[in-house]
Amino acid sequence: MQERQSSNAQSYIDLEDRYGAHNYHPLPVVLEKGEGVYVWDVDGKKYYDFLSAYSAVNQGHCHPRIIKALTDQSQQLTLTSRAFYNNVLGTYEKYMSEYFKFDMILPMNTGAEAVETAVKIARRWAYEKKGILENQAQIVVCKNNFHGRTTTVISFSNDEGARKNFGPFTAGFIQVPYSDEVALEEVFKANPNVAAFLVEPIQGEAGVYVPAEGFLAKARALCDAHNVLMICDEIQTGIARTGKLLASCGNCSCPNRDCSDTPEVKPDILILGKAISGGAYPVSAVLANKPIMEVITPGSHGSTFGGNPVAAKVAMAALDVVKDECLAENANKLGNLFRALMQEYIEGSEVVRLVRGKGLLNAIVINDSEESDTAWNICLRLRDHGLLAKPTHGNIIRFAPPLVMNEIQLRECVDIIVKTLKEFE
């Protein structure tokens, strides 16, 4: 069903196929422009973006405030490395610490780097603060996790596509089923060398799996009871995507919304990436309070680009946009509407089994096997009708539009999705 593109678009696809490593399987569309919730291809066709660069572009494509911060700072000072101080980093660190209510931040560039950083912090804390013997620390993770594709991260993944022929793998990790507090407690009781529990508040790449109600609070209590650090990977779920500032807590960072009825589950270590720059620049961060972060000392960790002046300015602008434009509130409202409208269709559908998600991080499960190409073919037809989405795990389609979307646009997108799905009934 994958038709050949225009000669103009195909020339770009052929260039990537010829000179680039084949580590992705992109949908066949070649984009050259983005603004807000829209992108345009090289032939001038306009699309709704329903992936948001895997939730990196929460603030919409090329948000003018973020781009201004990027260009202004780029003309002033781009990089000093951490060999010297600069006049932006400290302001950024204070801003981030106060925004997310932690004592300290360790700035990095990519999500996978930030996950690796959190693992290092947890292990050193285990040896220097908890008293675990060196090289004996264990970190508990969840099955079907996605935290990146570095060697350490795939060591605790069960995605064989990411693991095959990349061993030997890093030891020191224990898997438990996602959203299973009984299994988590059993591991904690049986393993006194557990240093941390690393968890996604919603498993995005696995197919937008939302944990059972109260699971994060129970996991927090278990970590407290066993002196285990709770690490939340909010690279995809954070920055207003799920209807709150962070999926793991009750803070929405919107002055017009009261989140006091949502109990806060605050991790010991918070991992952020993607949307903290609005997709304009690689920025990630690890946040923790001083008793944990102080185990990092000069020479123990670093990054030439981590916390550079451009990254700092871009991130502050991007997070100001989240707060000023009440994107968490908008994601909550539109997410509820999206799931309700999709459920109306699903009740009479033989193509879609269910819709699930939180805020504007949602997925539909296609009534077919993971090995089928139905979801891929649906995404090709969605593209033809002017909406871009991508399958995950074969029979699941993730829907995650920019959070600046309005209700009229969302309803139009649902009409496109339903129209397309009906072609497969």
C-alpha cells in the first residue's frame, strides 16, 4: 500500500536510504516546514502532526518565543563547555529547581543521556549513602520499558529488536511487571541491595499503557519503606503532555487550574527531556534534592554540551510557554474529549479494540496481530487524508498532537481518523 512519492520527495528518501544508517523506518513523507500543530511536506501538502516528535514538540512547531530565545542567545554565546562559568547556566539551574521543586539539577542533552545519568547517581548514592557494597547495587525496572537505546539501557529492556547482537549487556537490573506493586514489594524484600526503582509514569513506546489507579503512590510508599530511590522517567510523559505538568504528580503549573485534589507522588530523581526545549534544541535534565545529588563530584560525570547557554535559554522559554499558555489544562480538556469521541466510534467498530491514554498522550489498539501491517497501512491512509501518526508495537497507533491544539482542530482530526478507520471496516 506504500505508494511511491513525488519525484521531489523520493529524491530525499533515496538520499537517506543511500547515505544514512537504516536505524529507523519512517513513514514515507518528507517534511520541510512546521508551525503550531501543522507540518508541510516538500510538495507543499499540509498535515496535522499527531506525533509531536514523540512528545518533544508539545509547544507546537517553531513557537516564536522559543525560536527567539534560540536565535538571540545563538548570536551572543553558544558554548563554553563546563571548563568555565557562563552567565546563563546558574539562572537556568535556579529556574529549573524552582519550577519542578527540587534542590538541584544536572543538565544533559538527550533523554538517553539523562537516564544513564540517573542510573549513575542512584548507584553512587547506594554505595555512599545507603551502604551497599560496591558493585552490588541493583536497580528495579519494569517489563516493556523504553528508556532509550544505549548499551546500558537496552541491557534492561526486553525489546529483542533493540537487543539482538548488541551484547554483552550491563548487569545490575531486575525486571518486574509494570503496574504490579505486589511483584515490586517481593523484589524489595528479597533484595537488600536494591538502590532504585526506575519507572515511566505511563509507558509510551510500549503502547501508552497507563498504570492502575494508585500504583505510583503505592510504589512511592514501598520505596520509602525499603530506603529505595524512586526514579521517574518523564521524558515523554512530562511537560504537560498528560494533562498535568508531570504525569507522576499533581502539579499542573497552570495558574488557572486547581490541582489540589490530585495527590502528589514526587520521585527522588526526576528525568526530563524532549519538550523542555519545545523540540527546538537537544536539552535534558536530571533533578534531585541535595542529599542525593551531592554524590556527584568534579570528574565523576560530565558533558561538553550539557547546560550550554543556548540550551538554558531555550528551555526557560519553552517552560514559560507551558505555564503562560496553560498547556496542561488544555491537554487535560482535549484529551478527555478525544477519548470520548473515539470511544463513540469504537463501540460500533470491528477495526479498533480500544482507546487508552491520559491528556493528549493516547493510543488506539487495532483489532489485528502485532505482526500484521494493518496499523501501518492505516497510518499511510491517515497521511493521505492530512494527518501524521505512527504505529508502535505493530498493532497500536499512538496519537500525541502538539498541546497548542484547539477544540475545533481536534474535532477535525477525529473526523479524519474516523473516516480513515472506516475504510478498513
